[in-house]
Amino acid sequence: MPVAPVRPRAPGIGSTARSGRGLPGRPGRWIVAVVAVVLGMVVAAGAAVPASAARAPAAGNPYQRGPDPTTASVAATRGTFATAQLSVAPGNGFHGGTIYYPTDTGLGRWGAVAIVPGYTARFADEEAWMGHWLASFGFVVIGVETNSRTDYDTARGAQLLAALDYLTQKSPVRDRVDPHRLSVVGHSMGGGGALVAAERRPSLKAAVGLTPFKPSGNLARVRVPTMIMGGTRDTTVTPSYLDGLYPTLPATTESVYLQLSGANHLFPTKPDTLEMRLLIPWLKTWVDNDTRYTRFLCPSPADPTGIATYRSTCPYTPTSR
């Protein structure tokens, strides 16, 4: 498939490349083990939010939620909203999972995020730590368990979209979710799945690939604002692989590409404030059209600590989309 013209990217903070073992479809052995992350389950995060802290939506942006962000607040392990969770049974196109949501019912509907794990992994073991964290910043989150642990990127992308459809149409929290403000996140093969979902549903507001592997092809058909995040010590989805994948995004697609210093392939499987202080502003910018968060991304990270490479299509204008 021809690759769309590539917009020149801003120079990165730095660059790095490593060789390493592969995923299915690449030379090298398959990933056959996952790292289980044992976390205490948090059912409700924090106390109810004072009215002064929650703030009503801004007059010019009905989707704005939460107080004015600071460098410290975007790096905090909890936002200002109390949260709860519920389980999802298998069916509806995916193998069930968990929903996390803000308990506040006075601010209207929330944007949503669907998250899928990597090859052979389970969301409950590897990405569940993100659930209450993201929900407390003002998102409804659905963590997706895949129909097969060996599903490839195309199947994982389809299951992300099925999960969003369930969330907005059938779930017990469907009345809390804005069906027009949806996004996807995935790790490894799931990161490829998030990019596939973005290809298939251009109405999505944001996509995030965490060390994404996409054996189904390049990103020439992606029109959704896309973040690609890797690690300089990833020997599975190497920096050189992502260096080649990122430029295949169309010139008109808003994007950011970054490499975390010293991070390996499994950095998204455990709580990581560095990852989240970049991911949260990305979701806030595109899902909530919240321009208060663009300063944490443009023209470069507000706090560059721990970031080896950073390329973006700044400035971002989310209200135009």
C-alpha cells in the first residue's frame, strides 16, 4: 500500500536504537510470558470532589472537567474525581473486562477510553492499574480482555471497538458516557490493535500505542490523533521499529512520538507516572478538547525528565476537530 506524504516532524530531544527479539510475524522468538503486576485493588479513589475543585464545564468548552492542571497534578497518581468499578461478563464481541468510572453525576457525560493488553497478556494482570487512575481524571474506562490471548492486532482492534459499542449502548454506565468522545489505548500487540481501531473508526478522538506492534501494516490510513510511546531499552518492539512506523502517519494526522529513557517493553504493565503525565494530557486535549493541557505537550514536554526522544506535530488545535 502506498504511504501517504509525511509531514516533516520537529527534531526530537534525542534518539536511540536497539536490536532485540521479535513478536509473532517478526524474526525471533514469540513473547510467551507476561509479567504479573500485583496491585491492591482500589474501588474508590479519593473523597468526593468539592464544587470549587470540580468546576462546572467552561462556557466555551462543555467537555472541560476538573480544576486547572499543574505539572504536579498531571503527574499525580489520582485526579480529583472519586471513582468506582464494575465487572463485564464475556460476550458482546470481547471476553469481558472491567469498567472504571467517575461517580460524579453533576457534570454531564464523560469521554471514554478502551484499553487492550498485549500478546498473551490479560488486562487484569498488566494494565488494570490505569483504570482508577484515568477515571479519577474524568474518563470512563473499559479494560478489555481478549477472546484469545494470541489474537493479533486486527482482532484486538475489532475488540476495542466492540467494547466501546458495549460501553455506550448496553453497559450499566452507558448514560454516563458521551458516545462522540471515545478513544483507544493498547500495549504491544494491543498497541497495534489501538492503531487498527483508529484506522477502522476515524470518528475516534484519540489513539495511543504503547510500544505498539502492528503486523497488519503501516499507519497511512490513520486520521485519528495518535500518540506512539516506546522505550529506549525495548528489545521486543525496538526504537528502530517505531522510528520506521511513526513517519508512515499521514501529514494531516496530529501526532506525537516519544521514547522513554531506559524503559523496556514492559513499562506499561506497572504504575508509571512518567507515562501518565504524557498520556493524560494527550487524552484531555483530544477527548475533552481541553486546551489547558496542550502546554504539557507543546512545543515540547513541560517536564522533559526521562524522555529521550520527542517529536510532535505541535501546535495542537483540538477544538477544530
